[in-house]
Amino acid sequence: MLADLNLTISAGERLAVIGPSGAGKTSLLRLLSAAILPTRGQVTALSVPTAGLSARELLALKRQIGVLHQSDNLVRELRVVHNVLMGRLGSWSLARAAFSLLVPREIERARAALEQVELEPRLWDYPGALSGGEQQRVALARLLVQDPRAILADEPASALDPRLARDIAARLSRLASEGSRTLVVSLHALELIEGHFDSVLALQGGRALWRGSPSQLTPQLLRDLYGNQASQWSTASAERGPGSAGSKGRSPT
């Protein structure tokens, strides 16, 4: 649960949200995506207050917000091409969406998106034939097809090994930068912040503990944020901090 949070995210900003489990990171993303509505106060997403919208207005807002979850949320029974084209569902009629299950529509759009994430040869494969990193890249291709104004990602690399996690973080950051899209990502792996985000928001107990640039993220702040868990960082990493070049420390998860 979030409380007394006053937050403004600029258009095109790449914001990393950090904090211990239960800090409110997922709740924040759900509020920003209009998946839930505030019980008090107001949430404005893409200049639109989320409360009081009609079903049509809410759908129009959600069409402009791309969401990437901890798991890729691919439909295992459908081929990669179908999963990518699910990014178009908000723009298609029900009849067009149903027909596309039989004969995929806009195949070249899906192919181009997969090419951008280096998966074009897997167009007709099923998700089960892909690695975890490849499945998340299919989810990124789905975002490309959706072409949202903002992207919200809830610990998108938590199930991946460090190398693949860095790859997904870099691709998300590049996807946001190249399209001038706003990016908000919740992270446990703090080493993914470096080079990919403009700013960091630290949440603790549903409240904002701190906000600043990655270079300002200090060992003392991490101790204040994570308590004893911050000791899981190596001494060298703690001395440099996750915003410093060459930091290899582990996340205090």
C-alpha cells in the first residue's frame, strides 16, 4: 500500500524504482497503468486522471501504456507471431482479432518487431521452444507492435541470469530512448540501473524514501533502504555504489 506519495514522472524519463519486498513497487506500477484506482488522492497517467474514466476512455488510455511483467505472459498455445500481434489487440476490432488467430494479420509488422529484438527466425515457433531471455524479447517485440507512449515493467529480469538480465535492461532502455517513451521499471537487481536510467526512486513501507540520479545512490542510502540485507553487497561494490562505473555488486534482495 502506498501513502503520502507525491510523484511526477517527466515525459521521456527513464525511472528505476527500487526498494525491499513489500515497499509498494508493484502497487505503484499498477496505479500508473490504471490496473487499480487510488482509494484516495489522484493518479494522472499521460495527462489523464485515471479515476472516473468510462470503459472506453480507460481502454484508450491503456492502449498507450505498455506493460511488461515479471513473467513474459506469453500464451504457450499460440505461436510467436500471434503473441507479438497481441500488442495490436487494443487497436483491432473483436472480429479482426478473432480472424487473426486463424490467419495472422499484419505479419510483416510482427516480423519487423522481432527483427529489432533479433528473433525474426523464431516467428513461427511456439514459446516453449524459446529460452527465458528469448521469451522476454518476444514480450518486448509485442511492446514494439503496440507502440505505447509509456512502458511500465515490473521486475522484468528477475527470472533471468545476470547476462540475460543486463540484455533485457539495455533493450528496454533503448526501446524507450529511441521512441522518446517514458519508462518506469521496478528492480531488485540494482546493478541494472547503471547506464540505463536517468533517475531512481527508492520506496520503503509504501513511502518515497529518496529520489535522485543513479550517481547519487550511496552505500548509506542502501543501508537505510534495505537494512541488514544491504550487507549482501560486496565491500568493493558498496564503496563504489551501483551508479559508478564498473560496479559488480549483487542486489540486496
